Amino acid sequence: VDKSMGKFRTVNVLPEEGGGSSSVIARATTVGETTFNPSTEKIVNVVYPQRGEVIQSPASILGDDSLLLKYLNPHLAVVVTVATDELMADVGNNFYKALGGDAGEVKKPKKK
């Protein structure tokens, strides 16, 4: 995780063949990568399951006696982000423009 650049990358680390018995050589292969635009989102935290944690995959019996399996991937990671102030200001401006007004303009109700 590179929070300043907004990058999140997952790798698969495997032992490299040919390493001696006294040293361990490993090779890392990128499995997945994503980037969050740092001008609109900031990475707050990344959460992984605990190693060795038992994951249950519950099943529901449907009306025709078939099973609906709910599978939770044990390698799942959750990336928590927040919107930057610049993005929220832009969203607010676009919202007011969509309503037919200006973000800095306060409209008074018309008198009947």
C-alpha cells in the first residue's frame, strides 16, 4: 500500500528453486493492482483477515431442496477510502448546478 500515491497491490510470494539450504530465495509476482486518484480519494486503512482464521461458508436450503452457498474468499482485503475536500466541494457545486442554481447563490423564496 502506497497511501501517498493511492496505490494498492497484491503479490504472490513463492520460494525460488535453486536456493541453498542456508538461504531462502523468494520470487514475488503481482496478482492484482488498483489505483485510487489521490486528488479525489485518500486511503485510510487496509484490513486483511487474520492468518489461520477459520472462515465459514454458510449454506441455505432453497424450496426445491437445492443449496445456496455463500462463499467468503479468505484472501479478501478491504480498502477504506475517504473523499477529499476538493471532491466534496466539486460534488456540491455540481449538485447545486443540477438544481438550477449557483453554489454561492442563495435563492430566496418567491412571495405569492
